[in-house]
Amino acid sequence: MKPYYLTTPIYYASGEPHIGHAYTTILTDTLARYRRQMGSQVEFLTGTDEHGQKMKEAATQKSMHPKELADKMAKNFKEAWVGLDISFDRFIRTTEDAHVDVVQNILNRLWEKQEIYADNYSGWYCIHEERYWTSREVGEEHVCPDCHRPVEYIEEKNYFFRMGKYQEKLLEHINNNPNWIVPETRRNEVLGFLNQPLEDLSISRPKTRLDWGITLPFDESHVCYVWVDALFSYVTGASFPSTQSKTLKNYCWPADLQVVGKDILTTHAVYWPTLLMASDLPLPKKILAHGWWLSKKTKMSKSIGNVIDPLQLREKYGTDAVRWYLLRDMRTGSDATFTEERFATRYEELANVLGNLASRTTSMVIKYRAGRLSEEIETELGEEIEQTLDNFQKHMDKLQVHSALGLAMDLARKTNVYIDKKEPWALAKDPDRTNSLDTVLGTLVRILTVLTTLLSPVMPEKMGALAKHIGLDKIPTFEDLNLALTTRSTLKSGAPLFPRDHL
Ligand code: MSP
């Protein structure tokens, strides 16, 4: 059976990984881990986008060859992802031979089908965004409407992809599949964009202007436009058969989910599906477009200089706290503002609600029952648990990750209230109420078990530690949850999950 295939964007290797990349990647990782826990086999792709003018210029500035810079950055991205516990299965680099081969094969196919034609182009180009703009868009100041940098006027021969002819077919697809682009606000943006006539897309650059790219198989004097090259890496990453490997072994295109930021939605929801249609390849099943992390109301970005290094936060608070904050504090799909105060509030929630519940529970089971629970005990709060499990999955399936996490935290909060109400310390003093104490302790351990399952996709390391404290040898999958409630070894106390001295 085909695995559940999901992708992050393929990040530009011209700069260091930052919080924006980290957010997209942690979000995708959490969804990948959730799918694995639901019992699916998963293929999770990330990687680096290593061609194009931006890459060439960044390398020139550092007096490096672009490939040398790409090697360095691919390593930095990989290290950052390992540091943030990203469980990617495949890291693709667009300079890999297999990818070059796939792109040339597909371009050839498009050329033979006359989906590509040569023409002269004159117009404005923004190097930073790697894209053309019309005179109307750049205005009299001749600046890029997106990044506000000066644009260049260029006249050259280009190859064009007949994108315009797919406009109706794409509109039909979006209209017939209301959940193809989520959330709805982003889908509406794409529909708005498609209200204008869709133009053909320039897919090449003459080597006289830019030589750092994949050579067009039908014209040696041009390289492929970096966006077209990078988009097809999703197909290479799915083990698309190339001239070297003709087999369909492990082939897993189409993607089940492609996660992107709102700034690159047009390329993913317009260029990409039309290129796939022309190549006779199926479309991805879903595109999730998330918002931006802002700092003082502007997008955090390297060029603005207001970027926060996620790895620095990690040193202070731990990887899982960073993952928690980023996913919990941003409504999936909307923008959010990053502040250290919000970070501290979210960390407090981990320490005071979840960490507190875990340490109270383990210390009581150790103190009153020498770390062992009797197996045949009645438990309470059954309905709350079932409802949380049910609603958590509903929200995750709708890709509303922030609200799914909120539900799990609510269950922990309610359980702390339950402890205060039941006063197990009083029950422990009363020999007539031994059964009640067992019920309370059993309920608490059962809930912590459920919480390890719900929260391990976002906090894999801490939930692994919690599972050990409550006597499990591994975090249960959703299916194993009932079994895990009865089979466990002795509970052990351990270091606090979320130490308060960081606050
Ligand atoms: N190379 C292209 C993607 C090609 S995919 C075939 C690219 N790379 S990128 O390095 O610029 O990374 C883009 C990703 O980082 C997007 O998902 C984008 O939204 C995300 N972010 C960059 N800054 C961001 C924030 N401040 N906040 C959240 N995410 C943002 O585009």
C-alpha cells in the first residue's frame, strides 16, 4: 500500500534555517508523527532548493561556488532538523543527479507534447523573489510588490509553459474539492488570483544571465527556472522512476499533504498543479497553507533582521518547549506574533498543568502504592477521555493542530481539578476508602497514558520520558491505547518534565 506522503517546502540553501522554516517543518513533523501513531506508514520529505540566481548571488558574496555553499547549507538545515527532532524520511537536494534526471525527463516530455514553446520576453524581474512582474505591478518606482526591492528590466528569449490553458481545469478542481486548499481563507486567495486571466509561465533563464541551474534538455543554452526545478523535487522525492531506475519501487506520488507558507501558495496551488496536469501526473491530495510568524507586526525574515533563532530558544527551554510554543500559539493557517512573554506563558502551561499532573501522579502512586497499580480497577472520567480522544482526532484530521493541542491540555487541566476535588491524600489516611484511592490513582495514570499518545507527535522526547515514568516501555499508538492501560511495570519518579527554573 502507498504510504501517507507529506512534504515541507524545499528551503532555499542561500541562507541559514530560521524560525519560519522551523515552524513549517515542526508542523509537518507533528502531522507525520500523528499519522504514524494512527497506524499509517509515512513518507516525510524535506530538503534544500539549491539552484537559481539568489543562490548564485549569495555564493558570490561569500566568494564561494554555489555548490560549495549548497553543501554547507544542506548540512546546516539537516543539523537544525535533527536538533528539533524532525523525523524526516528523505532529505532531497535539488542538485542531486537523480533530481536533475527527473526534471530533464519531465521537461522533455512537456517539450514533446508542445506544452512548452520559445518566445521573447521583456519585463521586470525581482532576484530576491526569483520572479517576473508586470509594469503595472512594479509601479513607477520599479520596486517588487512583495519585498519592495528594486526590480531589473530584462529582454531575453525564454521558454514558456502553456499554463494559461489550464485555468479552467484548475478552477474546476478547486471548486469541486472544497478541502483541497486549507484553510478556507487561503483557498479564497487562490480563487481571487484565478479571477484574472492566467498567463503562461516563463520556465527558463538564458545561461548568459544565469548558469546555475538544470540545463534544458532541448536547449543547452538555457537553464530551468528555479521554481519549476524545485517543485518537481516533490516528485523526485517520491521515488519517481528516472532513466537510471525505471522501476516503480517505493513510488509514492501523489502527496497526501503538502505544507507551505502563505507566501508560496500561488506557486503551489497554481504553477504546481498545472505543471502536473500537463505532465499527466496526479495532483497532491491536499495543500495546507500556514501563516507567518511576525515580530512587531512584520514578517520575521533574515533580510529585515528580526529573526529569532529557534535553536537558541531550544538551548534555554528544550526542543519540545519550542515545538509546543510554535504549534500551540499559532492558529494553524493564521499569522501570530512571536514574543518571549508568550513563550514563557506557554512554557508555564507545560510546567504548571502537564508537568504538575505528571509529578503529582507518579509521586502519589509511589508513596501510596509502592509504584504499582492493581489491574482490575474501575476508573473515572471515562467520558471526558473518550471525548478528548475523539475531538483531538477530528481537529488533527482537519489540520487544526492548535485546537487539538488545546483539547489535550484541557484534559490535563480538568484532571488537576479532579485531584483537588478527590483529595487522594485524605483517602490514603482512611483504611475504609482504599478502593476509592485505587480508582483515583488508576484514573490519573490512565489519563497520563492517553496524554502521552496525544502529545507525543508535538513533544516526542518529553512524552517518551513521561511514558517511562508511568511504567510504559513505549508510547502507545491510538490502537494500542486500551491495551496499554492494563499492562505496565512499576511507576518511577524522574526529573521534572518541565523544570520551573527556566521561568
Ligand atoms: N525554496 C522555496 C520553496 C520551494 S518549494 C518547491 C522557498 N524557500 S524558503 O527558504 O523561503 O522557505 C519557505 C518557507 O519558510 C515557507 O513555508 C515560508 O512560509 C516559511 N517562512 C519563512 N519565513 C516565515 C515566517 N516568518 N513565518 C512562518 N513561516 C515563514 O520559498
